[in-house]
Amino acid sequence: MKTVIGPFTEIISLKGLPQKGALQDEQLQIDYNAAIVVEDDKIIEIGPFNGMLREHPEAKIESIEGPHVLLPGFVDCHTHICWAGNRAQDYAMRIAGKSYLDIAKAGGGIWDSVTQTRKASEAILAAYTKARAKRHLLEGITTIEVKSGYALSEEDELKMLRAIKKANDESKADLVSTCLSAHIKPKDFEGDEEAYLNMILEKILPVAKAEGLTNRVDIFIEDSAFSTEKSKPYLEKAKAMGFDITVHADQFTTGGSKVAVEVGALGAEHLEATSDEEIELLANSDTVAVALPGASVGLGEPFTPARKLLDKGAAVAIASDWNPGSAPMGDLLTQAAILSTFQKLSTAEVFAGLTFRAAKALNLEDRGTLENGKLADFQAYATDDFRNILYQQGKMKPAMVWKKGERVK
Ligand code: NIG
Ligand code: FE
């Protein structure tokens, strides 16, 4: 079934832009008064509205009334939206001055979410994940990465991964799951860091693979989580098993992004503490630097040095890190808009970071731009000028959203 959708005042396809480095708005190719032609779940053509009507006389027409700007669906390449419980108490302590790490040491933080998530059933976790994914989809996010890592035992991590799979099966958005069993070493594990990582390699990953639960592995490299020394062989072994790698790197201390580059990770994510040395390493690699402004806002910590990373030539994606602790807001567009004012990013850099550069961090080549053959994932904003989107600082949400050619909002 073929459909011509339009006319759109502007279609910002983001096609033809480089995967890495700084971008200027002048590089954006804009199709004015244009239509997008969709067949099944794919884009087959973009061009002038009247021309598309003439070329595809047999197609159904979905007419768009009033001014609208069309963008690719956003890709949120880093979230933790599978969780149970609530950490409002931590948050209240943090805004009153206690640090994230002190709260964690006192038994709050990630461990608190682990306790709550272990108690929840697979069905409940799937329902929570689905509800959060739906909220994201209505805000234009058509692909959402989701990590495990709030259960930290063989049985309960697999429960989380199965819940994410179930949520994906029942959601319109695509949920891409990642095994983050190496989030922190659980307090009740008998054995050292290496023994825990070996447990993941021997017990969790083979089952995850056999059941098709995930093909991605993440680790939190940090003084309070896993060391660079133990992380590297862990990631190398996971990679040898066929998993794509990504790393929670340089959030409070450095070291993680170097490991990420050395093991050929798809993403080095957080990077709030990253210095010039790591920026150089990332810029000279294919690892995508993922900025998580929601965690900076949630913790009152510095932003990822996105400007410097881009100027040195790195690929920078922007993700929400939506989670119950460090990043409870979960509003990707607002966070990207905030990052852009503090880091001085062009609109083109923000849009690239929310779309094709984020898709690269997930190893997905079939989405992130609007061009022939790509998935028909897109969103329309009720405005006649793309610059109004960031100008509204996240308050303007898409009026319409399509996932795989189907209108979902
Ligand atoms: O990406 N930094 C580690 N993990 C998560 C936060 C988890 C939490 O606080 O619950 C993050 O910020
Ligand atoms: Fe995270």
C-alpha cells in the first residue's frame, strides 16, 4: 500500500550529512512544500507535493492541514526505562545538598532501585516499560534503547530482559534492549568484581543470546562501579560472544572512554568528566560520544563537553538516560534544547544527535534520516520554520508521529 503524505512546509531529511564532527544549519537540506511517499513500512520518495501526486496517482493521500515541519523520528539510544519503585527521596536529598555518591554509599541510589525491581514481576516490569515507551513515542521517539541493570542477579536480570522483550513485542516503538548486568556489583553477591563479571559471562549472556533477548552489553566503569582493569577483559569476552558493546564512561572519573575506544564500543556514554585527552581518543575513533543532559540536570553536574567533542571531529549523539535516579525527567527534546544553550550547539548538530548519530550508536542503519529505503519513522511539528522547535526549548512537541508508516499520533 502506497501513501503520499503532505504537504509539509518543510521536510528536514538530514540526509547527506557527515556521521562525525561539527555541523552548521546551512548544511541542512530543506524540501519546501513537499510530500513523503511511503510504501508499507518504508520511505520510497520525497519530493514536491504536486509532483508526488502526479507521479503516484494510485497512492492513497494523507493530507496535512496547516504549516508543519517534518523530521525523522528521534532515536533515544540510552535509557533505563525498565524499573520499579521510586527514588523521590534520593532526589529530595540531592537537591538539598547530599551527593549522588554519598546517597549510594548510604544504601540509596541504584541499590534502592535494584531492591524494588527484584520484587516486581516480569509482567509488571513489562507494563511499566510499555507505558514509558508509549509516552516517548508520543513525543516523537520512535526507537528506544532500554537497559537491564536494576536486578543484578542471574534470575532477575533475565526477568528484566524478558520484560523488555515483552514490552517491545507489545509496543509500536522499537525497543532495543541492552544487558547492563554490570551496573554495580550487587551487595549480596559473594565474590569479587571479577567473579561477578564472570557470572554474567557464564550464566546471563548465554541465555540472553539463546532466547534472543539482546545483542548488546553495557558496563558502568567508575570508581563506585567497575574498574577499567576488570572491565576491559569482560567487554572483550562479551564481544567475542558476538555482542555489540557500549560503555557508561567518564561520568565522575575518567578511564571508561579509553576502554570503550580500545574495545571498539559503539558508544561511550555520559562523558561529563571527559578531558582533552579522551576527547582526542573519541574523535579519532568510530565510537559515538553520547551526551546525557538529563543526568547533568538530574544531578546538578556539568554537561558532556559536546562542543569540544564535535569541534575535534567526534560523532555526538544525545540521549535521555531516563531512569529513576540520575535522570527522572525523561524528556529528550527538552534536555537536548538545554544542552544546546549551554554547549552552543547548532540545530543541525542537535537534530543529528537525536537521529542518525544516535542510530549509529545502536548499530542501526535503517533509520535516522528521511530517505528512500529507510524506515517510515517520522514526526511533524505544527510550525513553518524548523528553528521554532528548539526555540520552544522542548515545550513544542510533535503534533503527529508515524512509526513504520503508521500514524500513531
Ligand atoms: O546512567 N551511571 C549509572 N547509571 C545510571 C543511573 C542509574 C541510577 O541512578 O539509577 C545513569 O545515570
Ligand atoms: Fe545510564
